[in-house]
Amino acid sequence: MNRMRIKNEPGLERDLQSNGIVNTNVDDYARFLKDKEKRNAEEQRLNTLEAELRDIKTLLLALLNKGQ
């Protein structure tokens, strides 16, 4: 794969075959992966909280209906 460095942009190169931009900065990539993992964990936590809230709501409605 032939690449050419992009002027005034350290860590970025242009792939001459596809004309795409490639980030060659390992630290940026590691930061991206860490941020992605954090977002996924937050999304999973939110999904769990929503499911638990639905369960609580269902139980409360069942208790209310049972009392009538």
C-alpha cells in the first residue's frame, strides 16, 4: 500500500490507491478504542437501568391491580 504524508498533519497519510485518509497515530487509535469501550459500557448500563425500571413499573402495576 503506497501512502503519502499529508502536509501539516502529523499522523495522517493519504492512501494513493484508494485516495483515502489513514490515521497512523497509535495514541489516537488507542484513545478512540478506549472512548468506544466507555460509550459501549455506558450504553449497556443505560439499557440495564431501563430494563430494571420496566420491571419495577410492571411489579407496581401488578400490586395496584391486586389491591383493587
